[in-house]
Amino acid sequence: MPSRPSSPSLQDRVLKSGWLKKQRSIMKNWQQRWFVLRGDQLFYYKDEEETKPQGFIPLQGNQVSELIPHAEEPGKHLFEIAPG
């Protein structure tokens, strides 16, 4: 009897995905990256076609804060992820 494929675990399932701008840590310039939220980790890729993430941001234990958007970019949402 064939077995049913198991459903993906919460860590493997894509909860949200889309383009975001990420500030680099050294140069402090902004780069547009494709982000995928899986469980409590936010993975980022160069584009939608990439299969290997460039990195990830753990959300558990970090503070996520919404920031006031710039007047020049209405409709844009800003948030910051900070340690602790």
C-alpha cells in the first residue's frame, strides 16, 4: 500500500514570501532581495529563482518593530529586526 506523503513541517512550509529591501551590515546600503518566511526564520535570496539562500534572520528572541514610513514613499512599510 503506498504511503501518503507527509505534510511539510512548519519550518519547511512557506508562510509568506516577497521582495523586501535589506540594509547591508558593512556598507549600510540597501539591496532588494527575495524573502521567504518559514517558521521563525526569514530567509533571503538574490531573486525568486535561487534555491540556496544567501542568509537568514532568526526571528525568535529578536525584537521586530514597525517604523514610520518616509513621506516620499507612501504605502511602503518599514520594520526593523534587532537582537533581543
